Amino acid sequence: MYKLVFFVPESHKELVKEAIFNAGAGQFDGYEFCSWETLGTGQFRPLSGSQPFIGESGKIEQVNEYRVETICTNDTIKAAVSALKLAHPYEEPAYQYWLVNQEDF
């Protein structure tokens, strides 16, 4: 199992969640579409040559974003990350995943 975490603006949260769930993320022991989320503030400054979804080059931008956490099996992690990248509005979405202790599952 993998834990998948990503950050997404509210405007696209449900779209990205739907994409990763359709790719197989969020399934565990008789349940599907499982996730946890919390609201926070993201900050970034687009550099010259970037194509920001929000903000403009050279200016620091702060935006309300959700941190969304879910799980993926070994067989679905690659598809879930691909789906996340395709559905996410940002040029470079912030995400991470890591292997979790499988003895717990």
C-alpha cells in the first residue's frame, strides 16, 4: 500500500479526487472513495517562463488549497498519480507518495 498526498485549490478538489478514485485510489477493505482532507494556505512565486494557473510571474501568491490524503495499492499508485497530474489545474502539482507498512493491512 501507498499513501498518496496532494495539494489542490478548492475549485478543482472534487475533479481531482474523482480522477484518482476512478484510477483505483481510495479503496480499502470493502470501502471506496476513501480520503481525508484539510484546508490550508499554499504559497509560491511563478518564475519567468512558467504558465501559472493562479498568480503571475515574479509575484508571491497565496491561495487556499486542500491537502488530500488517500491510499493506493501497489497496482494502482502509478495510474492514480497519472490521473492526478492530468486532472490537476497546476502546471506542476505538489504531491508525494510513500510506501506504508503493509503488515498493518
